[in-house]
Amino acid sequence: MSTDTQAQALLQGVAEDRERRCALLRTAADSQAQQIVRSAHTAARRSVHDSVTQERARMEFGLRQATARADIEVRRQEQHTSRELLGQMWTAIAEVLTHRWRDPTLRSVWIEAALLQAGKLLGGRPWRIDSGVDWTQQERAELTAQAHRRGATTVSFALPAALPAGLKIHAERVCVDATVPGLLAQRGAIEAAFLAEYLPVIKKPAAEQHSDG
């Protein structure tokens, strides 16, 4: 083989080796570039996910705050409504009861309820009945008979004109107070019963109230 031929073969080998090395470098560069792109995509997705998570948490926190404020406002409105209703109730209830006492039919029911309660608590003892009503002899006789049926051994009357509507029944040191102030003495229980009755009504939607009517 001539010197030229050997030189040409050597150059060819160098060229081929260079091409192989370049190919390897390109492959490595491509692989590194792909890894960089994948890492960038992963970082971008994580960043987006974190941003979405933070935004969702912020919105949920805002929603909880708004819900809490709405609940507080509802309770405030309910308390305001309750106070107004109770004020109206206490303004009217004593007058309503007084009118009921003046009605003979309703008064008889009132008296019967008081005697029934007295019979449970005061039976077997002498009774004194206090009332602002100036009972006639017939009315006293009827009331005495009713009291005896409920357990009174004897019945006497005291009729102070200043006594509020209703009656009191005494036996020794025990008293069943069925006057208007006595009936209204359990203020907390009366308010609770009143609100339990009327709050559900005023909370009903307008359309439902119309349909009930």
C-alpha cells in the first residue's frame, strides 16, 4: 500500500471516529434536553397544581367566612325578631288574660283548672279562696261544692277588691296562685313556649303562608 493510500485510510478512520463521537454527543445532548424539558414540565405542573390548591383553599376559606357571617346575621335577626315578638306578647298577654277572666264561660274553665291544681297539692286540708270578684251566695255555694269535690275539707273566702284577675287558693302555708301575675310568674317557660309556637310560623316562606291561608 502506498503512502498516499495509507494517509487517505488514516484520514477516513479519523473522520469516521469523529462522526461516531459527534453522534454520541448529539444523542447525549438530545437526552439531556429531553430530561430538561420533562423536568420543566413537571415543575410547571407542580407549580400550577400548587397555585390551584392555594386558590381553592383561599376560596374555601372565603366561603367559610361568608357562611359564618351569614349565620351570625341570621342569628342576630332571629334574636331581634324574638325580642320584638316577646315585647308584643308581654304587652298583650296580661290584658288578654284579664278579658278571659271577665268572660263567665272562660272564667269557669279558669276556676276549674285552678281547683284541679289545688286538689293535687292541697287536698285534705282547709282552703281559703281569695278573689277580687264579689261572689254571690249562689256562686260561693257552687265554688265551695267544687272545692269539696277536689279535696278541700272546709272552704272560706277572702275578697280583696285590689286582687288582680284570677284567684288564689291557700291551705296552711301553701298557695296556688291562679291570678294573672301568678300565671305569668314563670317568665322563661312562657317565653320559650311562645317562641316555639310562633317562630316557625314567621320563618315560613311567603308562598307557603299564602297556601296555608
